[in-house]
Amino acid sequence: MKKTNLKNKYDLAIIGGGVSGLTAAIYALRSGLNTVIIEKGMIGGQVSLTNEIKNYPGYESITGPELSLKMHEQATNLGAVTVYGEVKDIDFKKMNNVIHLQDQDIIASSIILCMGAKASELECKGEKEFVNNGVSYCAICDGAFYKGKDVVIVGGGNTAVQGAIYLSNICKSVLISTNLPAFICQQKVLEEFNKVSKENKNIKVQFNTIPTEIYGSKTVEGIKFSNDSDKKSDVKASAVFVAVGRAPDTKFIRNKINLDERGYIAVSEELETNKAGVFASGDVRAKGLRQIVTACADGAIAATKAFSFVSANK
């Protein structure tokens, strides 16, 4: 039976332990708010899956896990409580929000929603059947399982191109395929890709192609494509890495808070949602640029606004 007690009452609950949530926790705790971080997976979120970060101020290069750990340690040393569990539902009520987890309820005067976004799917035949059996949504996480194998990565942005670079150093061959006519990654990423392609000579590229089926017996054995001219192709591969964007993790609040047409949380300039004392920051909110620094900035703003709200309503 779920239990709610005084120990489960906080000034601020931060749902999501990515860099935005961790930054929010640091700012909130320094303001004096009793703060809990609720994380269903891995502290650091998407950043913790990043092999190398080269665009975070102060570090010429740092790994995602290292940056996430430093942020979490800082928040913990300031007094943050971290609860691991998945939020099933939230009853929004001014200064008395109830957050329902699997085995307990947490009450919070204010909430910052920082759930981030999860990997989008190809939605082609065979994809779901082979998840964890050759279909992966993180080249950095799972690439080592396919050392010396032929693999495919689908996507044309930063994540896909960086994934191809990483995979080319451990796999026999890498095909990067996109439905776009050209890559849409940052120029520095493209320059590195071109350099690595020349050095490793095991990367192939195909544009204007759409995956139609991932097939195999117990594990992935290949993937089929079609192009703009409806020409079919069949590529043998031991793994397919999907990197075609991300979708906001807002399903559990879909009918309770204002979202945009893509499912991202709609906020004001001060990151306020349509619920009193509830804010949203990071990749889960509607915004133009999604970078580590903008996620951190969101966290700082949201925490500052949460402090003002709690102080004014106590």
C-alpha cells in the first residue's frame, strides 16, 4: 500500500535527473528549498549516454557520465534527496501536488518537470520485435556488443553522425542511412566525420532512403530500404542503431497539462506551465535549441521561479 508521510513532503520535487534537473536542484538547494529529485532511469539522462562532450563551457572535453556525476555529487552535497522510481501520475494542486510512484506518494509545494525526451522510433516492420536483439537506440551504449560486425545506423543529425564515427572504430563496417538529401549535423561534427571516414575507410553513406523492414531470426540479420525512386535494397547487418530524433516523455501528464502539437510542454518565458507552481525545463519543453547549456539555463531559471512561488505562498 502506498504511503505518504512528513518525510515525503518537499518544497520542490524535480521530476527527471538529467542536467536540467540537476542544475535546478543545485539552484533550489542554494536558495533553501527542501528538494527531491525523482529519476526513473539513469542520473544524467541523455547526457550520461554521451561518450564525449566538447561544447560545454569550461571543458575542452568531458564524458557525459563524468559531467553527470559531478552535477549529482554537487546537488547531493547540498542536501538533495534522490528517489529512483517511475512517476505514474500527478495530482496537481497549488502548494500540495501529489506525485504518485509505484510504491509511494510524494507531496511537493512546487514541481519542475524535467523528464527530457526519449528516442523516436523508425516505425518500420520488425523494429519492435528486435529491440535489444540487434535494434538499439544508443550507439555509444551498445556498440561494443557488435565489435567486428557489420552495422547500420539510421539518421542524419548530430547523434547519428557521431554514432557512426564511434562505431567505425570498433565495427567491421558502418552504413549510415538517412531519408534526407544531406546530413544536418553541426559543421564541426561533419568535419570530424569526413576525417574519420578517410582514415578508417569502413563507413558508407546513403541518402534519400527509407527503412522498410528489419529482419532476422532470433537477432537482426539485415535491413531493407527503399529510395525516392522506389528502388529496393537489402543490407546485411548484425545491428541497426536508430538515431532519428527524440520525442518528449510526457505521456503520463498528457491530459493534465498544456502540451504543444508534438507533445512538448507549453511554457511561458519564465518556464511556467498552466498549473500554479509547476514549471518545465530542458528537452521536455517546447523550445528551439536543445543543448546541454540551454538545459542547464532552463534549470536555473525554473528553480529561481519555483523559489519565488514557494516563498510567496507559504
